[in-house]
Amino acid sequence: MAPATRREALGIEVDYSLPAQRAIRLLDQLVERHGKPERLRSDNGPEFISQDLQAWCRDKSIELCWIEPGKPTQNAYIERFNGTFRREVLDAHIFTSIRHVRQTVDAWLVEYNNERPHQALQFMTPVEYRQSA
């Protein structure tokens, strides 16, 4: 079963800026926890087109795939996820600090992965689906 079919949100990094090294640090943690993916698909943000991330992917034998600029439908699943995250977290709260954002995001990830059944997962939560495989 490919990780993308699980609909599990593996991590969200929150800060004032997210350079490539921060993205790589999170990816290292996710690879250690969940295993190495065959490929990463991303938009063309500076952290994703950086030489550092390209070298990291080469070193890990992970194919790095970028969507075409202006073609978000090439990554429709994550665009849908981002819309849900934006509505339910970013647009739904007035944050008072970066710590407040992180606490809210962490709580939302627990709910999203452990409490929210998904129709595409036969009405199981992402964690239930992963454990049933």
C-alpha cells in the first residue's frame, strides 16, 4: 500500500520561514519514522527546488517530481488537503503566538489522523487504515 493512499498527515512544520534545511530535517524524521518514499511530488516553492533538497533526494534515491508551475491539479490530493487545513485551522483561529499555532496544528493532526474517518478509506481513520494493512 502506497503511503499516499493512506491519507495520513505525517507532519506539518510551523515557523516564520521554512528554508530547505528545515524541510530536509522534517523529511529525515519522517523517513526514520515511516520509511523512505519512492518519490516526492511538490510545487515549485524555493525550499522544494533548492539544490540542498535535490542533493538529499539523490543521496536517499528518492525521485523528486515537481508539478508544472500554475498546475495545482497535478497534485490534487495535497491541494484538497491544504484547503481542508486552511479552512479548519488557519482560517478558523486567531493565533497569538507561534507556540499557539504549533499547539493547534498538533491537536488538529491527532484529530485528522486518529478520529476522522475517511470515505476513501472505507470509513476508517488514517491510523486505523494503516494498522489494518
